[in-house]
Amino acid sequence: MMEFLVVVFGLSLLWASVTNMLGTIIKILVFQGVILFAITLLKTTQLNWISFSFIALETLIFKAILIPWFIDDTIKHNRIRREVEASVSNFFSLALMSLIFVLSFALSASAPVWTAEVSPLEFGIAFATILKGIFIIIANKKLITHLMGYLIMENGIFLLSLSAGSHLPYIVSLGVSLDLMLSVLIAVLFIKRIRSTFDDAESPHSLKEE
């Protein structure tokens, strides 16, 4: 069951490579948040109500509900164009994602020792997710898309911490979540003030004024 969830999580990266819609990327973030919630529950052997509350807040409420809704509301409020303005084609993005998978699993297989608590499959998918997030940030023009890339990268960091053991995610993810929350708030406030710089630059009104 664990391997199936990790593989499905990895398939969401391929989905993200062939989409041109911001709304679809938001759905992918929701999907990844739900998968991470299920993986975390399966990885936890001793679960008390405090641990469950933290997991629910971190993965299900924060990753799968609150942040995607906040981003979607920002897009609607600022009337940002729904299309992803990527500097590369979908074919190139899919091909590069496939190469990232190959490199990630090669790195995972080349590790000297794997213990029972460290899964090569989880490590490979997590590392590929981090690289995919970085690629989204580099290959796209919109500030809101950069934020989505950062969120995908953070999901990879969380999955990577899960692959290292059942207790590490609570420590690592707490610091990551605080940094993520601060970054999201700053980015959203920035977007709300200036709208989308690239959308305004390409709008007919701005061209007429020039």
C-alpha cells in the first residue's frame, strides 16, 4: 500500500509536466497533500491525538485545503491569467521530468546502505519532486507559479523526511511549515499589491498607455 501511494504521488509529477492551467496545478497540490497525509499515517506506528492533530494540520488541512484555496482565491481576486506561461513546451517538460526520474532513482540505487526505515523508492520520488519544484520555478514567468513550484518542492522535502524515519517528519516539517507559511503570506501580500507583473505588462491597456 505504501509503495502504491508513493508511485501515485510520483505520477502527479508527470501530470504537472503536461498541464498549462494554474487550476490544474492547484488540484495537483491538493492531491499531493492528501497522498502525503495517507503516507504519514501509514508511517506512524504509535499515533496519539497530539501527533494526529499535527499531521492533520500539516498535511491535510494546511497542504491540501488551506494553501491551495488561498492561492486559488488570489488568482481570482487579481484576475491572473489561468494559463501557465512556461518558457518550455509540454513535451520538453515531460521529457525532462522522465530524465529527472531516471537520475533520482540512479542516485537512490547508488546509495551504499539502505536500512529498513529508508526506502529507495520514497527517496527517489522525493528527490524527483524537489527537482520538479525547482524546474517549475525556473521555467515559468508568473510569480504565482513560482509559489506553486516552491510548494511542490516543499512536498518533496516532506516526503524525503518521511523516508528517513517515522519520527523525523515532525521536527523537520515544523520548521519547513513555519518558513512556508511566512513565504506564502509574503508572496500573497506582494501579489495582491502589484497584481501580476507579467499580466499587466502584456495587457492591451498598458500597451496603449505606452
